[in-house]
Amino acid sequence: MPDWPAPAGVRAVCTTRSGGFSALPYDSLNLGLHVGDDAGNVARNRAVLHAATGIRPVFLNQVHGTQMLELAASTLTRK
């Protein structure tokens, strides 16, 4: 459980890079599409995470700036 004032329903998880399908240099459980890994491997890796947690995580591309992005409820229900 996060140790910060998160809204109800917000959860956090940390992963390692073991147990996935990506080849070097992304090996093996790479979850990011923005680094040049094969998109099919990333999709398979994300499916591993989904199966392990029982939830479908939402992935964002992190940037450092002052703009905010609101996560819509429709984002959480898309397959």
C-alpha cells in the first residue's frame, strides 16, 4: 500500500525486470513502449503484469513539467 495520501481506490506496485519476454537491452519485463522495445513484447509483458496483479494497469509517459493530465474514468474501462 502506498505510504502517501492517495485517494481511495489508488494503488501502487513496483516491478522488477525479470519474468518477461523482451530481449537485451530491454530484458526482460520491460513495460515501456517509449524506449524502442518491440511493441509485441511490451504487450506480452504488460499481460504478465495484469495476470500477476489481477488488474489492468494504466501506463503514462512521464515528463517533467508543470502541466497535469486528468485520468478519465473511460481510460480505466478500456481494454
